[in-house]
Amino acid sequence: MAAGPRAPGGPSRRSVLRAGGAAAMAAGGGAVAACGTGPADGVGPDGRVTIQLWHGQTDSAAKVIKGLVADFHRAHPDIRVDMGGGVLADAMLQKVTAALAAGSYPDIAYVFGSDLASVARSPEVVDLTAHVHEGATPWRNFWAPAREAVTINGKVRAVPAVLDCLAVVCNKKLFAEAGIDLPEPGWTWDEFTDTARRLTDASKGRFGTGWPGTGDEDTVWRLWPLVWDLGGDVIGDDGHSIGFAKEGVRALEVVRDLARDKSVYIDPKPGSEQMYQVFLSNRMGMVPTGPWQLPDITQAKIDYHVVPLPSFSRRPVTISGPDTWTVFDNGSARAEAARTFVTWLNQPARDSRWAVEAGSLPLSRRSQDRPAWREHADRKPGLPVFTKALTSARVRPVHPAYPRISQSLGQAIVAVLLGRKSPADAVRSCAEEANAALLIPR
């Protein structure tokens, strides 16, 4: 959640984002100019409209979206969804940006929520405000993070594609061996750091917890719940400075304490794969993560417990990192067909299938009420904890300066993790760079 060493977007965290197929998919994507496969207006001699979908998925998620597209074709014989082209989601921002510059872009692309503001500056991005309010699923039925992640200045610039949030997964075996009670909702960050310290055993190569250490968005988004709980925000009320100059120091003191106690495994590689492998090999007591990780944890036969994130206030607060289906204007026929497809995809029957098989959370309460999701949640211990956490989840601001803020904060977090800067000095350096980005006219 999701982002590799690119302009920060969603964390590189699900099967959709794993690097294993990146090279092959990038090679198979073809040149940007090769986007179109038919008439420029997308309407064939038989009246069928063809649209281009850059889905960004690999592994199981790609199979799910292909199956959904096949179902869509059967229900909508007058529309064909071409899934060729594009790249993995981690590289989608660069691919879409280049495509827009070249004037040859898809009809729909999977865009990280934190990249949407940058992409939506293009006039070719379709305004979906009126469309979503006419959809079969009432707009207000979607979880608040899903709505907020696609809304810029009151306008809906995409539809939600994937929804998740952070909680803490604990290894029951390691807790039992250390003689520590499993945490319960309402615990604090002080209790978290104390538990991490007590779980750590250097002689066994065992860590209390983990934190991505590359400075990318996967490093950064884990800190925002601490900042929000303290009353801070990503951007200040004036819009020209960060909103965490004070709160960021206190939040980074938690990171400092984990590093000082040597209770945190610092993953040096993008994607957090090593951090998760440490957890899966019974050498980490607890890891903040999302529902996407539960299939791997189950496969590794880890007896686990899921608990909401700690807080300073004992009130629930977490972060959600929704991603989006962004629609582009390639003429009225293709734009209408693209809107039809993403609306169909968001309906509870399809959304619940997508959530179950691709490892995310239902986008709406109606999706949550579907039998497929309820059966899945009953079979997957801890999954309801993530769904319930959506009621207290917030999202990062959909703002063009966010990538620069994230980059600066990522460097600050890494500096504290590695003991190179104090929390106060790290936030001071972050503020200098981030505030400069916020002063740039948008």
C-alpha cells in the first residue's frame, strides 16, 4: 500500500504490485503510440466500441480482472475491453504521463490514489461527478476513504478500484514464547514499542516489528495515523506549509524508540518483501500491514492475531490507501463505454468478487453485505478487523504536492530509523523541502 523508488504513490504491497512480472510486462507493453487497436473513435463497422484498459495487475489479481472482463463482454456485447498495453501499477504514473504527452492514451488506467492529483491535472481525465451520483450503487454507500481518494476540489476524478487499511498482525507463537499477552483494541504506541522490545531476541535473530527503510511511500504512509491522532495533518490549514511540524516530531519519537531498542527490522529494499519474509519465517512478532498479506500468512501456517493500530489517544485511527480506475477522454463513444465498464465493475456482485479474489476490502457497504464477502470474511481470521477499521480510516490528501512531501518525509523517517538524525532535526529538514513544494503554484 502500497511504492518503490518512483514518485511516491501507493505502497508496493499487493500481488498487483509484486515485482516478479514487472520486466516482462514492461517489455510486453509496447510503445505508447501503439495504444490504439482500431478506429480512432473506437467504433467498429458493426457498431461495437473498443476501449483500452491498462489494468496494472499481475499474478492472481490479473486473472481476476481478466475473468471480470470476460463476464462484462457477455453482458455488454456492444463493448470490447482490450487489456493489451500498460505496465504494472508501480510504473503506471510514468506510462500514463508519457501517453498523455504523446496524445495516445488508454480509456481506463489503474492509478494510485496518491498519484491521481498529478494525473487529473490533464484535461483528458474525465470528470465523473455527475456519473457516480447516477450509479446503481448510491455514492454515499461507498466507504468514506474510497470516496475521498477520488475527489479533488469537490469533483470526482476517478472511481475507486482497491480499498485497504493498516492494522497489526501478531504471531501468536512468538507472543506465547515471550510470555506476552496479545494486544487488544485501544492499546497505545508506548505499549507497542514496549511489546516490540520484549519480543526481540537478538540471539535468535528475532525482531519485535518491522518498518520499510527505503524512504518510499511504503515507508511514509505508516506514519500518518500517528500524526493524525496527535491532531496534525499532511498539509497545514494555510495550504502553504506542512501540518505536522510539531506532531511529526512526536510520531518520529516512536520510530526512534524502536530503532534505539533494536527491536525493528529495517527493510532495505523496495516492496517490503524482506520484511514480510522475516515475519513469515517466525522471526518477527508483529507487523503493521493490510489484508493483502493475509493469504501469504495463512499459506505460511502462521497462527496469527489481528488488532487495530495503536494510538496515542486510545481512539481508533488508521490509514487507507485506495487506488483508482481513472477514465480518459478518447471521444464520446469511448468515454461512455469506459464509464459503463467502471460502473459495472463497482457494483457489489463484481466488487465483492474482486475483493475476495484479489485480496482487498469491499468498496461499499452493499459489497460487504454480499454472501461471497461474508463467507470469505468468516473463513479468514482477522479480516473483519480490517473492514471495521475502515470506519476510522483517513486518506492522504489528493494534492499535486503530496509526492514531494512524501519524498521529504520518507528521507526523515529513514534518517531516524538509521540513527542519523533526531526526530526534531529530521522534521526540520523535511519541512524545508516540503514547504518549498507547497509554495509552487499549482
